[in-house]
Amino acid sequence: MKKNIEQSIKLEMFNRIAYTSILAFQLWEQKEDALDWLSRPNQSLNGSIPLLLCETEIGMKEVHRVLNALEWAIPSNAFFMGLFCCDS
């Protein structure tokens, strides 16, 4: 039973890393550039390494937030800095 739980946890982590890697590869289009971004400390992630953050669901979501911001060329902290507003 414990072994099955451990395997399930590892599989979930692998899936998060694989999905995040695919998103990075699509954004940079060059495997080397994507791997470089994924494996180095990132200022937008408080100095954390994106792939290591993917060990948890919450960490993966933070990495995806930055990837989405990069894709749309929006500073990842723009909403928190008040650069964008939800009021009409």
C-alpha cells in the first residue's frame, strides 16, 4: 500500500514536470533555451528553480503563471504592482 502511494506521488510529480517542460519548449521553441530557463534560479520565482518548484502543485502553478506572463509579454508581477486593474 505504502509503495503504491509513493509511486503515485512520483508519477504526479513527473507529470507536472513533463507538462511544464512542454509549455517551456513551446514558448522558447529551442530545447536548449527552454532547458536553460527551467533549470536556473529565476527572479520572477523569488530565485527558485522552475523544475524544482514543480515538485508540488502550488509550485507548478507559480511556474505556469510566469510562463504565461512571458508568453503574453506581461510582467509576471504586473497585477500585484497595480499595472493592470480589474475595475471597469
